[in-house]
Amino acid sequence: MNWPISSAFRIASVSLVSTALLLATTSCEDPNDLGVELPGTSPINTEYRDYPVEAATILQDSVETLNADRALVGRVTDNVLGTTTAKVLYNLRTSPDSLPHQFTNAKLDSVVVVSAFDQVYGSSAQPVHFDLLPLAEPLNEKKTYNAGVADVALGSAIGTNLISSLNRTKKEERANGLKKLIKNADGNKVPGTVDSTTTVTVPDPTIRLVLHKDQVRNSELATRLFGALNDASFTQAKLDEIIKGLAIAPAAGYSSAVLGINRSVDNRIFVYFHSTKTGRTQPYVPQPYTIRLGTSYASSDPNAPRYYSQISTALKAPFDVLANGTQSVRTTDNLAYMQEGVGLAAKLTFTGLDALRDQSALAINRAELIIPVKSSGGALFPNPTQAFLYELNAQNRVLLRTVNISPVERIVQANLQNQLGQGNEAVVTLYNLSPTNKYYSVVITTYLQAYLANQLGEQAASLMLSPVLRRSFGLSLNRSVLDAQKIKLRVYSSKLR
């Protein structure tokens, strides 16, 4: 689409079909093939110019972690930014499992907190060392919790320095595609209708924190809990009397990894017991009653109890100044950082765009923001696969606008979408061409035109490249290290007769 610029910044109307065809082009094509003539005009030529973009690292407001798709727990130190500590706090729920009181002579064997993980930020070779602490009160159903909320009171630890391997394995039976041999009526062996199976060893990405184990480790809380479970009057209210919630935190001195706890039915407190059922004399194999953590529920389940991750980073110099949210950091090695979970983002400031405003009879065909990734940035933390652009004021705070009487954060909308709306966010996509050739890119032609024409309301001082859509439920520690001196806004334009 050609956008003519005049002193009045009048936006000409052109065919949507022509626009779609134009935006299918890439920066690798001949710029002279991008022109689309407007009525009464004729482009002399089409060319592109790269406008430099200043980049710095800033710290966003606290990241939303309440009932996120993943919880984070652990501690990890990297030699660039500092030490990140994460702990997860859960409300607890009873389950419909059979209670010990339904069995005869039930005896407590062990109490184990099990959590399934799908990401390790740090070393998986070293076992984790975690503490278990009770919540003084359940998480309030009417309060907002985010990564920065640290005023939830905790009781004395009920388990300290509990150790679990990150390299657990388990046995699984798998069909091997062969039919079992059975004897037919003549006594001959022929393939049956049931596949034979093979026992294989597979990874078991769970941690098991043993709070109580008979004759090995005793827990007063575990004993009280089992006593309540062994009573027919056990209810959710009784559980809340015994333990109002549970926090999992890294033990003192542990700093090898942060785990991403994913949603899984395995995320529970398992109370194992053995007993003899009425009418039987042989003991049963230990079986569990389970208490559910919030991450054992599906993300769409409205009955999921509340939980959230507390995340803090002790930033090293020069990044420690970011604790003042109005500050930004430009490093001497020309790098900028954005990282999920901890709130780091890249502040992007366009330079030289006044030259576009000052030119008459100029049509903007395409504007593409190109953000190279430093090849050495993904050793400890994977790169986010996408990012989003928020508009900032001079104090590095996200600007707001009113949409349908509600205040919403101003985020760059997708090309050809209403830039004063919401819900059609422009996705800044990671292109991973090779280990040494990675970059983010997004087309922002419509946004740039509205920006130059001053049609967005309060003029943004800069854009924030955030690896998360701040209202989403995603949570990780993925990080990108950006080559700040090579970020550019590539603008294709044509001069009109």
C-alpha cells in the first residue's frame, strides 16, 4: 500500500486487495516492485532507507503469575544479570480419592509432594534442594497476586532442604507391534489379537519432595494430617485448619536451577498408607490419598484453586539501577535484554523520523522493524519465539487508552488493523535461520503512518519490546540478548509526481 505524506498527513484510500498483495513482499525483493500507484499520482521510483533505532534495557511492572500456565520455583545465577529466585504459593484442595478411614487399620507410610516440570533453567545434573512452608492464610480470592507480591505471610518450615533428582526415570509398557502367539484348536501357535509389549525406561520429569517417611523422616504436620484423613468427618474446612496453603521455595544456598512446573495431574501431595479392607486379611499395597495443587487442574477449569509464583532478581551492576522503573541501561557492549518472568524488556526509540514528516509527495509502501539477536544469548535461557510492542511515555510506563469505556494498555496492533483498538496485536516473530543468524521482525506500516500523522493520542516517547503479552497466562524465563546497535526500522517509500 502506498501512503502519501503531505503537510496535512492526509491518508489516501486505496484498494485492500492491493494492500494485501504489497504486504506479501519481503525486504529481499526489489524495492522498485513495491510501488502501487494512487489515483492522480505516479511514483518516480521506490527505494528503502534504514532508520536507526536506539535500544536500552528497562524493567517492566511486575509480571502477572496468578494461575499462570506454568509455575516457577528455584534459584539460578548467571554472570550477566544476577540471581533470580522463584517460589510458588498454593491454595490446597481435597480430592475424591478414598479416605483412609474407609479402610481397616490404616497406617501412614509417607507424605510426598510431587510436581511435574517441563523446563529447567540451569543445571539438570544437580538435584534440587527445596523447602516446604505453610501459608499463614489461604490466598485471598479477591486479591490480585503477581510476581512482585511478597507480603504473603508464611509459617515456620515444615520441611527443609528436601532433595530430589531432576533425572528420574520410570518403566513403561509399550506395544512393540508384534502379536502374541496363542495356541489354536489344533495346538499350533498362531499370532493372536493382542499386541505383545516391551518394558522400556523413559524420563520421569517430576520432583518428589519427601516430607514424611515411616522410620526415616518424621513430620508432625504429616501425622496430624493423616489423623484427620482417618476420620469420617474430614472436609475442606478441616484441611484448611491443618494447613492453609503450601509454599515451595529454594533452600538456602541452592542456586543451580529454576524449574518450570507445568500443569499435570501429578502435581499433588500424596499421602501414602496401607491397610486391610473389611472382609480381607491380607495387607494392601500402599495407596495414596491426594491433596490437589492448583497446577493439577486444567487451565480452563474454573474450580482450580489459586496459586502464583513470586519472582525476584538481584540485579548486578549496571542493571541494578533498573529497580527505579524510570531508568534504562545501555551497555558498553551494545546489547539489550528482554526476559520473560523477571520483567526485562527492550526500550526502542526511533530516530530520524522527522525526515519523513518533512517530505511532501512521499508514499510509504512498507515499514518493517528488524531486531537482530546476538548469537551468544541462548546458552542458559532459550529465546522467546515471539514478542509484542507496547507504547511508553518518557518515564518508561505503558500508555493507556480507553476502549469501550475501559482503560487498556496501548499495544501496537497488527498491520492493516485499527491502531486505536485492541485484541489484534502485532506479533514480533523470531526467525531462527541458523545458530548465528537469528532476528525478530514485524511489519508496522499502518502503525508508523498513524504515528507520523499524530493520530494515536498522546505521542509515545518509545516502544517497549516485551517477550510476553502482559495479559496472557504464559510464564517462563526465556530470554533474548539483542544486538542493540543493529536494530533498524526499514521504510520503503516512493516519490510521487
